[in-house]
Amino acid sequence: MTNVAQTRGDSTGSEATEFDALVVGAGFSGLYQLHALRDRLGLTVQVLEAADGVGGTWYWNRYPGARCDSESHSYCFSFSEELINDWEWSERYPAQPEVMRYLNFVADRLDLKRDIRFHTKVVAAEYDEARNRWLVTTEAGAHLSATYLITAVGCLSAANIPDFPGLDRFEGDWHHTGLWPHEGVDFAGKRVIQIGTGSTGIQAAPVIAETAEHLTVLQRTPNYSVPAQNAPLTDEFRRHVKATYPEIRRVMRSTPNGHAFTIADRSAFDVTPEEREAIYEAAWAKGGLQFRASFRDVLVNKEANDTAAEFVKKKIREIVKDPATAEQLANIDHPYAGKRPPIDTNYFETFNRDNVTLVDVRTDPIEEITATGVRLRSGAEHVADIIVFATGFDAMTGTLLKMGIRGRDGLTLEQAWEAGPRNYLGLQVPGFPNLFTVTGPGSPSVLCNMPVPIEQHVEWIADCIAHLRQHGIDRIEPEAAAADDWVEQVNRAARATLLSEVEHSWYLGANVPGKPRVFMPYAGGMARYRAICDEVAANGYSGFALR
Ligand SMILES: Cc1cc2nc3c(=O)[nH]c(=O)nc-3n(C[C@H](O)[C@H](O)[C@H](O)COP(=O)(O)OP(=O)(O)OC[C@H]3O[C@@H](n4cnc5c(N)ncnc54)[C@H](O)[C@@H]3O)c2cc1C
């Protein structure tokens, strides 16, 4: 069965129970937040982490093919020259074990682990107004408190396992890609069903197919993908990155998505159809997320987007030999990059293998899991020894809502967010003083190369706390009107792009039954968002009530 063992009792990072700040999560966000608060501000800080090691996303997502879609030289911390100079990436896109090694390197170099309690899952966090402290309870029953509570729990860390009837009767093994067993899964000689064809499924299928006896991919939503063109990094490239790092960082901070490439300043219609085709061909050959940067209007103009979409669909039809399978894969009904745009290594090619079958579960949906496999509404049955759920996450709000957070007057976060996440700048929620959410909903987060928004949030929060302490301010909390205005700005930013048109996107919460349909990330671009946050701080934290 799937590996969900994660809380074997608290391991103590410290005997103390009272801190200036408690940070939940030890991925990119929690590690840097600990460093910023402890080593720059001199606060007493404890990080609480459910896993038994650092890494966050990369601790849990050990599925076959798990790999970064951001290029390695941009998927790392930029705040420390020492960290930049003393780390060498091996590939253009690092695989999961390498990102784990990197985050362990960071944690060791900054001596962070001594202030992290592993195996420690937070199950409740309540604000005590009289003491102006957050009281945190762990699954093992420990109680800790702090003036500031900072959630660094990740946007994509609450695994979404669809509630198919019959899963408990399945006699084989099943695993969610986000809770993958550490010992790995042996697919040799096994019949495997993979459910899901998002970024994860697109990474996993080619690798599973290499060893499985048979792989059946159940596809509800066909998806675009562009080849990653992954390769080992040359020494020359590594030297170039180190020599030009300030410029790379400047580019990452000036672009909407925080990647180390700029978006071409031309419309898809500034060039002839032949020139456009040549530009897409070159971008396809180069590979990776840069494909969407070919023209500035790909994400905002449907006709421009269609040119990219049609190019990818043409490629799918060229690659996949069986015309019916090619048509199923290319029958994509959302704009290119309207959902998280995957990149791949041999995804479409995988459907040319004799041991791989594609099944359309949009027209013939999954009815139930049986003892031996999956039965569709038509009655068709697909047998499996192993089912792989590549079904993603209860994104952005799922983990926060599972933490038992209660603010002033007992207000729960579930109550506050009944109609969808309502906060200010994605950073703070009205009614929850001194609670900060790193990459919370309403921040650019998942629309970016995430180390960039993570660093910006961590630094903004640290500067804010420094300001509070310097000025003898006990608590900070957003004004209701500022939060309402921000929610409106987030909606407006989404409406200005094609992203809000995709009904079945996890950006909108559509993958989780009953979740309010609200476009969650801020689509106005990372550079603009940073400027807004800086201005708010420069204006004495306008929109926040400081007491
Ligand atoms: C498969 C996959 C591939 C990705 N690829 C990319 C990519 O190419 N580029 C990119 O920019 N981003 C990518 N991401 C997004 C990725 O999540 C971020 O880049 C980044 O790792 C987030 O770091 P974080 O520290 O904010 O959160 P996480 O890494 O998710 O860490 C959160 C931590 O909080 C802990 N936690 C949660 N709840 C509790 C609790 N109640 N008590 C205690 N601990 C708790 C979790 O155990 C976890 O360790 C990917 C995500 C996934 C899932």
C-alpha cells in the first residue's frame, strides 16, 4: 500500500517550547525563513516538519521520472554568493535526488537542522489574543508557542487522491506520486495503470513504461508538452553561470515568471506564418518552458495562443504513430499554458511502445476501482497489479486548511475562506494576527520559478518582523478592506490572461470536489507583485493594522 508514514513521534530540535517564531515546513521556504529570522534578526526560531528530513516537495515526490521543470541554475537560492559558488548542478533539469542533495547542502552549510524538529506534524495552531501568541499542537501532542507563526507548507504538498469507490477493495498496490515509497516501486513484470496526465504523469509514464510489463494511461485531460531537451551541463556553461550570476538574478527578478529567460518582445502576428513556424521549431529544439516565451501575447491573446497550441498538436501527430492515439493526445481543449505547462522526456514517444495503451476517461469516466483494476462507465475493465495516482494536489489552500488554524475569537481558517481564499498580498489573513503564509494563495507562487517568489516572501516577512520589533509593534493584521481589494486585484489579473478561461484547472481548485472555484495565484507577474509589496512596506505597511 501507499507510503504515508510520516509522523513517528516528535524528534526534538530543541527542548524549548517558547519561541519568537515557529515556522511550519522545511522545504525551500522554511529553510530560508529559519535562516532569515534566526541568523539575520537573531530571533529564537523552531521549524516543525512532518517529514524526517528537509526537502519539502522533493522529500515526498520520489516517483519515477521526478525532475525539476525549472532550469537548475535558476532553481536555487540566489541570496548567498557562497551557496551559489559552492554548488554545482549536474544537469539542465535536476532530478529529485539532486534537488534533495542541494537542499541538504544548504541546510548543512547554514547549520539549520539543529533548529528543525522532524517527524513533527502540526495539527492545530490557535491564536491566544490575551498573550498575543500562537499556540501550536503537534500530532504527538507537544505544545509550543511563538509570537509569529509562519507557514512554509508549500502550494503543492497536500496529495489529492480522488475518492473513487472501491479503492479499499483493490488487491494490488497503489501509490500517489506525491507520497512515493522511499524504497521505490518495482514495476518489472507488472501491469500498471497510471491515472493522470498532468506535469507529474507526463514525467512518470515514460519511466514506468521502461520496466513495466504493461502501462495503461488513463487520460481525462489531454495536455500540451514540450521536450525538456535535458542534458548534462558543460563546464563551460557552469563557468558562464557563475561569472554572470548577477545578471541572471536580475533577469529572474524582472520577468513575470521568475525564470532566467526573458519573454520575446514581439507579437505572434508581428512575423509571417513561416517566420513564426521557424521560431517555434527553434524553441522546440531548444526545449523547456522557454517555448511559451516565444511571443509576448501567447498567454493573453487567444489567436496568438492558438498558433502555439496548433504547433504542439502538429508535433504530437507527427510523433505518435497510431493516428487514433495521436488524436486522443492532441484533442486538447484548453489554451497552451492555460494549465501548468509540462515539459517532458519522451512522453508522446512512449505511446509508440507496444506495452503502452492510452485510454480516454473523459468520454468514458472511471466508475470504480475493482479488486483487480479499474472499471469504466461503459463496463470496460482494465486490470492492474499497481495503480499510480498522478492526480496532483489540493493546491495552495489544502495544506493550510488541514493545519487546524484558528485566529481571533476562535475563527477557523476554513470559516474565513469558506468562499475561497481571502487575504492580503497572499501574505496575511484578516483575523489571524502575526500569521504569515509563504507563497499563500493570492501570491504569484506556482505561476513562477518558485525560488524567486519564495525568497521575496521570506525576505518581506523578515523585514516586516524587524520593523515590528524596531517600532515596538505587537501585532500586524490586514484590514478587511485591503484583503477584499487584493482578492479583486487577483481576479482582475487572472481575467487579463487566458488562465482564467480554463475551467478544469487546479489553479481554480477544479480538481478537488467541493472546493470553491476561485483563481488562486496572482497572475499579474512576479516583478509587478514585488513592486506592490515593496510599496506597501515603504508606506509603513499600508493596508495592515499595526498595534
Ligand atoms: C513534482 C513537483 C515538481 C515541481 N517542479 C517545480 C519546478 O520545476 N519549478 C518550480 O519552480 N517549482 C516546482 N514545483 C513546486 C515546488 O513545490 C516548489 O518549487 C518548492 O519546492 C516549494 O517549496 P516550499 O518550501 O514552499 O514547499 P514544500 O517544498 O512543499 O515544503 C512544504 C513542507 O511543509 C511540510 N508540512 C506541510 N504541512 C505540515 C504540517 N501540518 N506540519 C508539519 N509540516 C508540514 C511538508 O511536509 C513539506 O515538507 C514542483 C512541485 C512538485 C510537486
